[in-house]
Amino acid sequence: MQGKGLVTLVAIVLGLICLNELLPSFYANKIEKEAKAIAGENSVKYQAELARLSKDTLNLGFTKLDYTSAKQKEMKLGLDLKGGINVLLEINQRDLVNDLSNYSTNATLIEALDRTDKAQKNSSKQYIEDFFTQFDAVNQEKGTSLKLADPEIFGNTNLSEVKFNTPDDQVKNIVRKKIDASVGTAFEVLRTRIDKMGVTQPNVQRVPGTGRILVEMPGTKDIDKVKKMLQTSAKLQFWEVQLGQEVVPYFSQLDQLVKTKGDSIGVEKTTNLMNLIQLNSTPGNAVANVKLADTAIVNKLLNSAIATKARPVNLKYTQFMWGYKPESTTSNSLVLYAIRGNITQKAPVDGAVESANINYDQLGRIVVDMQMDSQGARDWKTMTEKNKGKVVAVTLDNRVYTAPSVNDVIPDGRTQISGNFTQEEAKDLVDVLGAGKLPAGAKIVQADVVGPSLGAESINDGVMSFLIAFAVIIVYIIFYYGGAGVYAVIAMVINLFYIFGIMDSLDATLTLPGIAGVVLSMAMAVDANVIIYERTKEELFRGKSILEAYKDGFKHAISAIIDGHATTFITALILYIFGTGPIKGFAVTLMIGLVMTLFTSVLLSRVMIFSRLEKGKSLSVWTAPTKNLFRNTWVDFIGKRKYAYYFSAILMVISIASIAVNGFKYGIDFTGGRNYVVRFEKAVDAENVEANIGKLMKTADGQNNIVEAKTFGNSSQLKITTDYLIDDESLAADQTVEQKIYEGLKSELPAGMSIADFKSADKGHAGIVSSTKVGPTVADDIKTHGILAVAASLLGIFIYILVRFDKWQFSLGAVAGLFHDAVVILGVYSLFYKVMPFNMEINQDFIAAILTVIGYSINDTVIIFDRIREYLREKKAITLAGLFDDSISSTIGRTFNTSFTTILVILAIFIFGGDNLRGFMFCLLIGIGFGTYSSIFIASATAYDFLRGKKKEEKVTGKSSISNAEIVE
């Protein structure tokens, strides 16, 4: 056959490349298994064994491997398989605008920034674009005609490129470039910090078109430390401090306000502020000493609108900041400082650190010595001259590290931070300062945390589901197609090897949805083989020789295979463009799988089969039980289409009614919020847990926040979801929510369990095994991108079908079928989300499932349309209805085999693939069932009704009764 040598050469070269890429993963895994076998559960001994085994080298001639280099090159596993943290950081662009405007207090600028903050909650645009819109609106409302180049906006020394007469459009471009450069700087700083942490295989990348940075750190266990390291700006600031005599009278006044307006503030009227702040035990230069459990309520009081309005003149711009950790003498309390602010809230000293190192003071305590940059040194000298004999605070990210009295002027920028450090804390601070400062604050707007035990379980579940699904495919295809099925299995095994090898070479991350993508690629490979073998069977039944039958089988099948793969590839590409995190992994895997399926199942399989046939050997394409299955099957599908229309209309009415009445259970991807999967040592009552936690989570006006607890997987595991403090994206807010959940669950947890143990559940004990956080702005982006993804997928498929089939009626039929499938699936989720024992939320996983169903359904439709197109070219002496029935009936074998094997595969993943994939797979099950149905009774029937024109055709009651009426096109 033509091209045999080239296909063989490509297969060999591709195989060698993949082998070279996958060897490090196999070798690293081998070494780790050997170390585990010797060390058992002893982690210290395990590390020692790894160190010993790492000295060995494997020399294969073409490559040398040792454990260290192999570990760096091994395939990346996502955090859902390995445990760890995945966060989306957003650089605070309001800070960047303030810096570029030199902290201007211009009223128009401030109002535009405030409006932008509000607009961002429901906007998918970049912050700076919303700011420009709001600035123009405020400018117009006030009639100020203020230009962006004005000295009070961007015409200052911080933007030397902006002159007094620079047009607004040019200023906008300059500001955009500056902000983009700042985000780039933040990216480099964060990457340096992560390198210093020594994390294996971290993934740090900018999200194009946003001020966001994605950080994935598989295997990381100390989640709070990671969050703190990532969000710390490393912008060291020095402030003047206000002492107790200035602040205590205000506290007394606020205490009285609580007694009359506590409900409006969101606290009990019986709350005694003076007792909470423990003035008698306040150390040093702080103004309060508050128990850790009471810090949240004190924050709520001080930051409430009523408390802010009641501030006296001397406290109008005061910032209340906590000490960064409990004092050594008060381990269960935090001290509170009153920082003297100003209208711009810009610190008197705000500089970067050129160098930092760990040292010891005269008493042997750990301190951090620093050298400031030149600007910081000048400002620090001025401040120490002005405040000699007074108290100043050294802060990092609004946390006070130390607040000493200034004894002497410090002229050279050298200073020291003391703060009751441990050696590890001091090292972390030195690493952060040494990596450089972020150009603005960073906040975590989305986070996924998976504990190591859950990651290990996910690997086991994923591998188990994959092996079962693969075994199902192998058994069925060999049973149905005999010898030809063996070649299909060989092609699939090679395909699998190529998929993993290419993923590794592209440095792609394998996730649990990625494994699902691999399995679906296998299903597509089965489909390609089924199409080829069914066409080959048809040729054999026509009396052709085995060699000629295979030749014609491949020839007639190629068009349908390419069309089916192309439409599925379109949906996978759209998933990649609009998806995030694991969904991108699913899309990448599916795209690689589709391309490799075309190569292995069509080209390579063809080479192997014809190499055998050209030697005169035979190759069966059926077995005795399957030889005549679906042969001569003919059904009057078009004649029965009206019944299908009625059935589908009823389904869609029920679905739409349920959507209108019941709505959906939206995931936090779409609404914003936090969820936690918590494991217990015994069965728990979800309703009691929900009530207990709900009491602890109240809004500023005293109302309860939304809290939902639902059994997840089994009765000793819950998924707890809440929107409490979701607008607060700080680490402190995360810790507060976790503290509240811990307190609400205490009665269900083992006696004496600490919150630290609760937050890091591992094998053998209860606690949080995974958590997810999605901020409101990210949720809005995900929702918008999801809608765009579905719309773009439908449009792309419509255009592709129109181009390939040259008739808009086919495009309309295809989209009608897909619309039908989508509405029915949404209806099922609306009807049953309250009763199903697994997750049925509408989230980005659901969008991925919908798009996958669209890809599968259109693939099914294209196979039928391809046969209709073929018959339209060849058969002009039958009715159009008969032609459609012939086309659909002739593809029943392919439709059944593909749908049956795919459903078996998805059932295997649904049953054995773990709780996280169950909702995803349920959507696919429903979608593939209705997708198969809609390909015949909606897509094909709609195309027929719009193709047949106005002429009336004879009724076709059987294949033998097809008339010679002219086809109406």
C-alpha cells in the first residue's frame, strides 16, 4: 500500500520519543517503590533510602538516568491525583493605579476607583478597562473635563512618559503597558519564591489577558504557609503608632454603641468590647490584647460602618493592625496596634529590601537583619529623625512584626526585625524579602486544595476505572470483530502509549479528568475501528474478496471518521480556550487522543492489516455470534419521526418547566464561595452539621449566611459549602471560615483533635481532605466563559457541517439535535439534583460534560449524515424518506457498537472512578443516551423535513416498497 514505509517510520520515531519521555517516570516510580518496601511507613527512613538509592545510575546506552534527574523529568500529576494546592492569584490593580497616580486624592479618581471595585464583581473585563470606563462616566457626570494626563491623575513623576498634553488614548496605552509589566514582575517574584521553597514540579503561569497568575504545587502539605508566601507582598512599611491614651476613649464610646446598635453591626447587644480587648494585659505599645477566638468579632466591630462613622478626628485615618503572631507570653491571643494613617494611606517609608539574613540579638533571640534600597534608606532616615523617642511599627502586608521606640536616627537604611521568630519563620521571611517585593498586593481569588490521602485514593480510583474500562473495550471488540478486533486492540495500546508520551513531552499535567479524557479517546478509537469494520463487512456481503473488502472499507470509512473527529476536536479546542484548571487537562488529553486515534486506528492499523492480507493470510471481521447481527435490518425511522417529535416535545416541556420552577443547584464555580470535603470516623447527620455551622456564620447585619452540608460519597464524609466571608479574599478570612467549621463540627470529631490536625487530614484520622474557594469575580468569569464555550461550540459545528455537507438543512438538523440534548440534560439536573446521592451541581465540570456530549452527539450525527450524503450521490431512484431510512438503517451496527461500548466505559468510570467524577460521568451517560436518540430522531428527521420541500412523497412501509419517485431536494 502507498505510504506504508512513511507510516512505519513515523510510528517508530514517535515510539522512541515517547519511550524516552516516559522512562524517567518509570524509573523514579521504581526507586520510590524500592524505598517504600524497605522503609514502610517510616518517613525518615524512607528519605534515607531514597538518598541511598539516588546514587545509583541506570545506563541504557542512549540515555542515563538517576533518581534526581528522573524525578525532575517524570510526568506531572495534577493535585487531584497527588494532593497539593492550586491557586489563582490576582494582583491588586487598584494598588497599581494608586501607585501610577502617585496616590492622588483627586475626588474624581477616588470615585472612579470605588465604582470600579463594585463593577468588577459582575464584570469579566480587566480592572483597568473598567476603570477607564468609570473614570469617563464620573468625569462626564461631574462636568470636570479632567484629562488622564492631568498632574492629579497620571501626569506625575511615576509616569515620565506622560506629558501635560498627551491624549487620553495614548495615556491609556501607557498605563496598560505599565500594569502588564507589573504583573510580569509579580510573576517572576512568585516564581523565585516557589523555587526557594523547593517544591517538586511546580507550575507557575500567567493567565493571558488578565492580571492573574496560576500557581500549582502538587504534593505540598503546609497549605497555610504556601498561601502566606504567595500573598505576601514583601513590601516592608514603617508607620507611626498611636498609643492607648489616644484610642481607649474611642473604644469606650464604641462599647456603648454596641449596647444600642449591636444588631445593625451584626453582633449581640450584650457583647462587651472592653472585656474583649483586655486592656489590663496589653503588652508593649499595642492598644488591645484579644483572644484568638474573639479576633473576628473585634474586626467586625472596628470595620463596621457605624464604628467608622463614630471615629473622632484624631482617629479618622487610623488603621488597626494585628501582630503577625501571638506573643510568647500570650500564646492564645493577638495584640492590636493603632497605626497613624493619612488620607492616601501611603506609608511614610515604603521601600524594597536589598538583602536580608537571619541573625541573633544580645539575648540570643532570632532576628532578621535588612538593608533597604536607596529610596527606603532616605525615607527611613527622615522618619527616625522626626520620631526620635516615639514608637514606630514595622509592618508587612498589614501585619505588625515589631513596634519599637526610636532611640537614634538610622542613616544608612540598615534595620532589624524582631518578632519572637522560630528558625523556620525567620527563614520564610528572609526568602520572601530576598525574592523581591510584589509591585502590589496579591489575593487568592480561587483555590483548590487536595490532601495527600485523597490524592492517593484518586490515583487508585482513576487507575481502577481506567483498567476496567480498557478491559471492557478489549473484550467486547475482540468478541464482536474477531481477528480484526485484535488489530484494533494493538492499535489502541500503541495509541495509549503515544498519548502519555506526548503529554509528557509537552510537559502537560495528568489530572483525574485527564484520565477520563484518555478513556474517551479510547472510545473514539473504538468508534473509528467500528466504522472501518462495518464498512468492510458490507463489502464482504457484496461478494468482494477479503483484500478488496478491506480496501473499500477503509476508503468509504475515512470521510466519516475525519468528520467525526474534527467536530469532536472543535469542542475539545473550545474547552481548552474557555476552560480552567483540570478542564484544560481534559481538553488537552482529548485533543492529543483524537489526533493519535486518527494515526493509529486509521493509518497504522491499515499498515498492520494490509501487511497480513498481502501475504495471502486471511483476517476475520466477525465472529460466529456477531456475523449476521444487524444485517438486513431496516426500520422506517422517518415514518415514525412524528412520535419522536411528540416524545421530545413532552421531555422538553417537562425540562423547561422544571428549570423554571426548581432551578438548579449552582456550584461555587458559578456563585462564588468555599466548599470543604470533610471526613469523619463515623457516620454523621448532614442536617445537624448544617445547623451547627450555620449558627456561627452571620453577615454584618446579623443574618445567617448560606451553609449547606451534604453527604459526599458515603455517610462518614460531608461536602460543606458556604458563602461566608467570600468577599474577603485574605488568608485571615480563610482561617476564620475553617475555624468556624471546626467549632461547628467539634462534637463529631475525635476528642482532643486540634484545628491543625483538622485542617490536614491524612490516612488514619478525620478532617478536611480537600477544599475549594472561588471568589465572586472569578465565578462571574467562569459563568461567562461557560456560556461562551457552549455558544461557540454550536456555532463552530454549524459552520463545519455547512462547509462539509454544503446544505444548511444538515447544519440546522445537527444544531437542533444538540439543542435538544442540552435542554434534556439540564432538565434532568433540575429535576433530580435534590435526590441523587452524588453531586449534580451546575459548574465548570458540567459545562465540560455538556461540550463532551455535544462532541459525541455530533460525531454520531455526522456518521449518519455522511451515509445520507453518499446515498444522495449514488441513489437517485428512491424517495428521500427511503433514502434517509436506508442511511440510518445501514449505520445501526456502528451506532449500537459505539454507543454500547462508550456507555460501558462511562459506567465503569461512574462506578469505580471516585466521587469527584461521578456527576461528570452521569451527565455523559444521560447525554450519550439522548445523543444517540437525537442523531436519528431529531437531527436526521429535522434535516429531512427541511430538505423534502413541498412535494408529497409516497409512504414507505418497507425496504421492498421504495418507489421510483424523484427525490425532492
